Amino acid sequence: MFDDAVLQELVSAAPVFLLIAVRAFAMIQIAPLLSSEAIPQLAKVSLAGFAAYSSFTTALISDWNIAPFGLNFLFLVIGEAIIGIIIGFFLVIIFAAFATAGQFFSLQMGFGASEAFDPLSQVENPLLGQYLNLVAMLVFVTIGGFTQLFLGGFWRSLQSISVISLVSGKDHIVSMVLLGLSRLFFDAIIIAMPILGTLFLVSLTTGLISKAAPQINILSEGFPISISVAFFVLYTSLPFMTEVFSRIIGSGFETLQNLYIQIGDRISEGGVL
């Protein structure tokens, strides 16, 4: 049941509620898992409305003074959507590391031509990349990723970032995106390195065997060996991978919160409201 006082305040401050809901909906449309086409749009809109209502009742934005239904309000709506897209896009960069790691060793193990539609990223992905994405999804749910997304990502952004501070703190945002892109490849290499190194040794060994015994059809024998060894290494290193996945996701949320702190410090120093 809604509190009548809160409901009346919500109706009286409908423009503010709309801005918060636009930020939440833009984040949901971009963020991994929540952006899947398997989730109905009505559910996404409802979740955005619930997130906006939960944040509105905290009275953190009670000092917002917004004139509705004007050109300035339209710019504010666009700015709030951009903020939500930035939050969701940063999480997309984090999850892209897992699919990239699968792409690194799929070709070498003989699965380079086997691609399937990934419902999470909405693109064609190698089977191993899709598998690592599914493992990352389970790890994300296990460590409470949705709680961190809405509390540490969305709710905290309402305290730190506004449309004006988005413009004044664009340097920090660009640095964060560049850092995320650079860490994407670094994390992907760390995840794929055990299998990549093992497959390199397998390729080197099969090459030496083909030189020592040319009568052996190394093309027909090498692929089953590479696939079997890769699956064995993937099975034995899965506990290590889940730990790395958890650390990568956690560090991603820490980077996002550090961005909020930097923009908040810039606002307090420069007096930007």
C-alpha cells in the first residue's frame, strides 16, 4: 500500500519522478541481463518505475527545483537518459571481457567457426564465449550483482551525478570509459591465458610430431587433441575462472563508485549543483 503523503508528494513532483525513471529505464535497457529481449518491455518499465519510487522516497532529491514541460526539461530528460546509458554501458564493457576471452582461444581449439546467437549481447558469439558469458551471469547473480547495480550504481548516482555535473565532469567519465576498455582486453587475456598457453604447447608438440613422423595425418589428429585438452583445462580451471569473474565484476562496481566520488569532489570544490 502506498502512503497517502508520499503519493501526494509524488504527484506534486511528477517531473522529478519522471527524470529519475528515465535514468533507471535507460540503465535497464543497456545493462547486461536486464537488457535481454526475453524480458518484456512492460517488466522493464515497471522495474524502472519501482526503482524511481524507491529512490524518490529517500528524499535525496527533494531540493530539485525543475520547471516541467519546457525545452530545459527536455534537455534534462535527454541528460538523464545519457547518465543511465553510461552506467549500463560500463557494465556491458565488464561483461564483454568474458566473451572476448572465449574468442581468444575458440579459434585455436578448433571452435572458431561455431557461433551461436547470444541473447545477452544480442550478437553472434563463439560457443566458448557464450559459455563464459553464462558462467559470468551466474557469478553476477551469486555475488548480488543486481543489488550492487541498483544500490551502488543507480541509487548512488542520484547522490553524485546530475546533468550539469555530467558536463563538468566529462573528463572523469571519458577516463573511466577508456580505463574500462583497456581493462577489457587485460581481463580477457588473464581469463584465457591458461587455455591459450596450453593450446600453444599442444600446437608446438603436434608440429614437432608432424616433422618427426610426416606419415601421421596431423590435421585429422590435431583437432581432437586440441579440443580435448582445451575442455580438460577449462574444466580444471573453472574454479579459478569464477573467482576471477567475481573479482572483475566487483572491481567494475568499485571503479563506478570511484567515478561518483571524483565527480562529487569536483562539485564540492567548484560549487556545481
